[in-house]
Amino acid sequence: MFDAPSFAEGQIVGNGDVRNVVYGQDTGLYVEFRMEDVYQEFASEQAGKPIYESVPFIRMYTPGDKTKVVDRAVFMKPRGDIPSDPQRFPQQWTAFQAGAQAIQSGTPLAEWPKMSTTQVRELNAINIYTVEALAAVSDAALDGLGHGGRAMRDAAQAWLDAAKDGAALSAALAANAHLQEQIDALKASISPDEKRGPGRPRKELVDGE
């Protein structure tokens, strides 16, 4: 097991009262919480028998790179400007408390038509579970994906870009449709006299002259 403080430690950005903590590639990490029975030396000596306490642990993996793993007890409280682990990874912590397996946000590889069952299993074995995690694999970690790794990573990035463009187009079309509905409703609410405009006599008056 290797510790990787490069992504385990946060960096404080900003000045004065407006400051944030940035963790770089947090969104690309595979994160899981679990309970571990930890031996309590002092309590065991006092009791004259082994005493263990269940402690929540966190394990963080870098997608595609098994050499970068952080595995430690959960930081339950903020450390200065550094948030607690439950604050840093609220989605995974909520799933852990609910008894669910560790999750990554995004599209599961198994739901991506471009992936075979074998490819999904191979990527899951190196802690890549979503298309987003695959797309986030760095050039330095491509060797961990095996043969064709770059092509898979690039295909994932292209698919996500296309999905993003499609979502933007759908939102624009929906906004235009809503605007047209408002225009049609406004036209329907205008009386015939208002549509005719000022200075033009009614048709029946013109016929009566």
C-alpha cells in the first residue's frame, strides 16, 4: 500500500473570509467507506482481554493506477480549513451510512454500449467503474488500462463531450419552445381592437359610409 499525499491533502485557495479547499482530481477518485475493528491497546490492558472498536475507514484509489492508494481512518472533524471526509465525499458517505456499496457518480461502464463485459470487468479490477472515471485517466496512467487503453479513454471523453453537447441542444430547444408558447399565449390574449392598432376604423363603419 502506498500513501499519495498529492491527492490526499487539500490546497487552500482565496483570500480573507472567502477561501476554498481544492483537492484537484477528487471527482476522478474511487472512494469507499467501510468499518474496521481496531485493536484498543490501552482498553485491552485495563480489561485484561482484547478490546476492539469499530472505526470507519476510507480508501481512495486513483483510477487506473494501483500504486496510488490512501487507506486510513476517516477524519470525522474538519482540520482547520480542511473539511472532514464525510463533507468532502458526501455522496459516498451517505451511501455508506445506508449500507450501500461504494459508488462513483456518473454512467456505469456496464451501461455504456461501447464496452464489452470483459472490458468492464478488467476496468473494475483497477477501480474504474464509470465512463467519467475512464475519461479522467491521465496519460501517465494509461499503461494500467492495458492494450487499447488510450483508445478507450479517448472514446469515453468523446462520448461525454457529445452527451454534453446533446444536453445543451435539448435545453436550448426546450427554452425556445417555452418562449414560443409564451408568444402564442400573448397573441391569444390581445383583443381584435388592440391587434388592429390605432387610427384604423372598424370595418362596419367603413362599409356604412
